[in-house]
Amino acid sequence: MKVGIVDYGRGNIRSVENAFLAIGADTVLVTRPEQLQDITHLVLPGQGEFGDCAANLKKQGMFEAIREWTAEDKPYLGICVGYQLIFEKSVESPSTEGLAILPGTVKRFPDVDLKIPHMGWNQVEWNLSSDHWLQQGLEDTDQFYFVHSYRVETNDSRVHCLTTDYGGPFTSGIISSNCLATQFHPEKSQAKGIQLYRNFLENIK
């Protein structure tokens, strides 16, 4: 197995790479589509503005390459903006199309009695069967690290897997076939985040 981490000039690229190296993974930074031929798992970290991130991916030719990768149901992990980008659009950048891998819109948290951005540790509820591979070594009481001002809204019940409460419940992560994505940052979430990376690598092939 070889993990390709998309490097498009945004996100905690080195932190994500170091987290995978900590569990013994073979990693490579991906900046062009032809590199996908040599990897088994694709990771899209993200940090920054939705439209800017999408534009950088398009400049590299990676936007359509990621669409093709997920259309073939190959192992994919999206983190933060890498999670938001798998949906159709975001109010942060209304003129920018998302990857549209799954239906949904990214909307800003309401500015009502909430500190925006949502930053720090928060609990994740795993809406999965207790023996699901994604939850191996993890519990509903576990907390993960978040930094974001926007949240995903979707009417597709198939993608509501992980939820977190911040002014009400929101979808903080999804798994759909071989596509896994989280709003929180596993690479900043210490041992629990490392365990999630391990679960992804060992169970999606």
C-alpha cells in the first residue's frame, strides 16, 4: 500500500504525512495526475478557502483526477476543506463547483450565540454499528480537533455517519463505500486521530 497525499499548496501536508509515517505507511506527495498510477490510497488535506483550494486543484489537473479516482471507488480520505470539496457547492465561494462526489452544500455556521470559527476539541458521535471497522479502537466519547467556520448540509441519509454538536448537530464526517472524509483534523487529534488513519489504511483496500 502506498498513500498519496495531494499537495496543492494548502493544508497541513507535512503533519498529515508524519501521521501516516507514524503507523508505518509508505507516503508520497502528489502534485500531478500521473502520480496516481503508483498509489493505493489518496488523501486530500485542506485548509483555507473553498474556491481557492478548488482553483489550485484545477491548475494541477488534480480536480478531475480526484473525481475519476472516486468514481472508480478507490480509497479516498478528505480532511477539513478536503472533506467539504467532495460536495456540490459552498456558500463561501458560490461561483465555484465542488467535486460533487456526494450531494450536499457547505454553509456557514449561524452567527447566533456561537463563536466562529468552531475551534478546538469536540466530541464525535459514530452513527455506525458497534462492530464497524471505522470505529475500531474509538468510542462515542472520543474528542477530535476542529478548525472551521462552515459545515456540510446534505439530505442524503447515506452520508450521515459522524455527527458533532455545535449550536446543534452537524455532519462532521462521512463514509460512503471507499470514500471517507472528516471535518475534524485527525493529524491534530493525537492518538485517536492516528487510530482513524490506521483504520482507513487497514480496512479500505
